[in-house]
Amino acid sequence: MTLRWKTVFMAVFLACLTMVAGRPVAAHPHVWIDLRTTVMLDDAGRVAAIGQEWLFDPMYTAYATVGIDIASDSGQRMLADLIDDSMKNLRDYDFFMRVRADGARQDFAAPRDFSASLREGRLQYRFTVPLAQPVDPRAQDLDIAVFDPTYYIDMVHLEGDVVAFRGPNPGNCSARILAPTPDMNAIMAAQSADQDSNPDDTLGAQFAETVIVTCK
């Protein structure tokens, strides 16, 4: 595993993981996350923050929580340390989020309200990321995508789920989720990718869903 790939991998998994059972694995993705997105509005009706819920797959959950007694105080502290370190590391990768207003990528402030827990036996992260500058979705075209740039992790919204809105007059806003349309080159690159190769940090964007936000 190259040093560059280790850096990306540590951003989510805290530099604590190796491949399961030490087996070589080809093709991406290797980890799966179900998403939920909440768009948070301020008093002026601007999009001020994006809330995220990440529900990790059972295999990764078992690996990441080995040795953690969730029912104990020490186990809860370990989960708190896990999400705390993850937020610090993910800051360098924009929390695996891309928010664009009229096509221009937006910056983020420090995350808040983050926590880690188990939900029906699966590791769940919850966190909110404020925008550095709120965006008026009535005046600008706003879209959101959540993805691992290297596509090591597949990140999609729960099937049939809808994007939620929170804040004053949330009923004036709606969102639709556009499925990704990767080209054949991207599909072939994902199928041939290996854990020991240099990761392509442009691959994940081609497999990312896009949330289109509309407000009246």
C-alpha cells in the first residue's frame, strides 16, 4: 500500500485498518456506506450547513468496533474518540462532500454535533458541517455530492429515502437525487483497481450521486 493511499485511507479509518484477513482484493469499492443528507437553513432561508448520517456496512462495522464494549463507559469513550479523530482527519478531504453554488465549490467551517453509535448492529456517524458562507438557493443553483474521491468506499443515499430540510420554512425547498452515470473508462478503472496501486482521486466523483436543491 502506497504512502499516498495510506493517507487517504486514514482520513476515514484512523490509520488503524489493514485489509480483512490480509487477502489481496481487486476492484473498487471495498466498503459501503448508506447516506442520509439534511439541508439546514438559516433565518434568511439560506443553506447554512449540511447534516450527514453515515451507516457503515456490517463487515466494516465488525472490524472497526472489535474490542469495543458498546454498553460500557469505556466503549462509549472509544466511540467518541473514533468520531473525533475522523472529523479531524476528514477536514483535509472536505468531509467527503462537495457543495457547489452556480458551479463554484464551497468551503466548509469546522464540523459540529458529531457522534458515533451502533444502529441495528452497524456503525453510524452523525455530523453537521457548516458552510463557510451561507448560500441562497433561491438565487443560485445548488448541488451536493458525497463521495470518497478514490471510490474505495461506495457512498449512496438509502434507497427510497429523501433529502430532509431543517430550519425556517423548510417546506419551500425540495431536492432530487440524480444517479451517477460513470463512463466505461471509469467502470473499467474501478473494476481493475487494486489496493496496492496508486489511487485515482478523480474516480469517486464519477460514481457519486448528485443532490439538486431547489427553494422558492
